[in-house]
Amino acid sequence: MRIDVVDDASAGELLTVRRAAFVREAQLYDDPHIPPLTQTLEELRADLADPAVVTVGAWIGPRLVGSIRVGVEGSKATLGRLAVVPDLQGQGIGTQMMLAVPGYLPDGITEVWVFTGKDSVHNLAMYAKHGYEHEFDQTAGDLTYAYLRKILGEGGSLPGAEAAAASSAE
């Protein structure tokens, strides 16, 4: 598996990966209008071109199999839209992408935040397993998001990031 930045050339494939991955979330919340399912290709391309956003993807051969969006603001990075294609979920791809993110962050980032649906038990467990701590919940429309935070270690890395980088290189 190769982990790298997603660029505009992969925008259509990225849109497909996200939509396929977020169907389960839409079913969980009984809401087909969650943002990852309603974002247009033009909006996605604008997001990819935004200098305050880094989108990291995972490829197996030529196939994009996952992605994670990272918004950067000051000394804070916010992970969102962690997506893995349905046929490969549960195999550690999302974890490997999440742990690889620090290598794509600009200098000076001291904390990483992540948000997910409050009822997304699997996602919350994965983030907690990797040291993210629940900070607060916020309601947006009919959805309530849980926000979790992790303070970066010395050298701007998340603990375990080196191991993830090494395994993604294999």
C-alpha cells in the first residue's frame, strides 16, 4: 500500500471512494444528506486546491482505497472524512492513513483534532485506541459530532507514526 497526497487528477476517484465509504454512516444516522455524500466534484476540487487542506490517500496498485482530509489552521490540524472503500474496511487502512498524517503536516502543528458522528462507535473506539481524547460534542442540523483531540509528541509526530510510516512503505 502506498500513502501519499491526493491531487486534482484523482478527484473523481476520491469522490467515488468517499461516497461509497460514507453510505454506512448515512444509514446509521438515517440521513442521506451528510456532507460527504452531497459534496460536488467542483467543491471537492476546490477543497483539494485549498492551501489550508491536505488530503492524504491510500493506494493499492493503481486503486485509491482510502482517504483522509486534514484542515490546517494555525498550530492545529483537524482530521475529517476518513474513508476506506467498503470491501477493504476493517483491515487497518484507515489507521495507517491516520498515523501517516503527521508526515504531511507543516511545521508548527501542536495538536490534531478529529470529529466523527457521536453514534459512530467503531470510529470513536479507533480514535480512542490511538490516544485521542473526547473534548466536546457539537450539533449541526440533525447530527451531533464528537470532537476528539491529541497533543503531538516531540518533533511534531503522533506516537506510533514512525511505525505506521515504516509499515506503509512495505
